[in-house]
Amino acid sequence: VTFTLCYSLGEVGSVHDSTVFRRSVLHQRMETGDIDVGNGHLIGDLAYPLSTTVMVAYRNSGNLTRKQERFNA
């Protein structure tokens, strides 16, 4: 399922991406269940925290399992 949402976030360029997302209407609506991603997830880089709606890679400190490495790939 693909959907597109357009919101003006109104943040300045020096604000971290994860902060902008956390303050966004999109994030708020996802957290309250107003926007249901079903069995899907948003995919974020390691700057974003893992949540029920945002999937991120495993942090690689040199000790990832093969399964974790495949997941990250």
C-alpha cells in the first residue's frame, strides 16, 4: 500500500530530522491511530528511534549477527 501525505512542518534547517518528525502532524496522527499503516512501517535511518510505526536498522558496533546484517541490507 502506498500513500502520500503532504504537511508543512514549519521547522528551521538546524532542527534534527528526528525532532522534526516527532513534532509533525504525521507522527502525531500515527501515534494516535488516526493514520493506520496496517502491517507496514515507515523506514528511517539510525537517527530515528525505533517505534511501532518506524522501523530502523540495527546499530552496528561490530557484533551484529548474520541475520541482523541481512536485515540491515
